[in-house]
Amino acid sequence: MLGDKRNYIRFKTILNLEFKPHKIPSEYLHGIVTNFSYDGLNFIIEILSENFNSEPKETLELIIKHPAKDANISALGEIVWKRQVNDKCCVGLKIREMDEKAKIGILEDAFNKQVMGD
């Protein structure tokens, strides 16, 4: 695809997410991961119910809820872009730190659901 800067294939997936600005005392906000790749993810939040003031280049602390493994996965990511769409905020995030085994597990599950029809 022309103009696509992605290095890795992105897979559609739905995962619950909690996030907050890195190293800033605040409560975690709630979002939904909509797609995931080896080096990034997209998530959405309801902007009417959440106070989300972070901007591109800001680092977020993440807790990704992986229901298939019944696990919470910690990660750090940098906001690449942020857009408001109706009553939601869509965010593109570059993964900076995440357990490799957990990342591969999410990718395998997403691949199986999307490509293999599981």
C-alpha cells in the first residue's frame, strides 16, 4: 500500500486496555485495543467518559488484558497519532517496551482469529 509506513502486519483484535501517562501520578483510563502488530497498536476510548489529554510523542503506561491467557500485560508505548471521531478518540501507539513472549502470544491469537477463522 502506498504511503503505509508500517513495518509489520497489523491484525484486528479486541482487547481491554488500561493506560495512563508514564511517570505521572494519575488514575488509569480505560480503552479498547482494535488492532495490534509487532511494534504498535491502535486503541479507542470514549471521550465523553474519559479525560484524555495526552498528545503525540507522549509515553503511556499500558496494562493490556489478554482474556485468552487470563493475563494482564504491562507495556510502555509512545503516542504516534491521535484523532477524534464522533464521541471517541482513536490513538496510534508505537510499542516501546513489552514482554516478548506476551507480545507473540497476542499476535498468535489475533492471527488465528483473523486468518485461520478460529
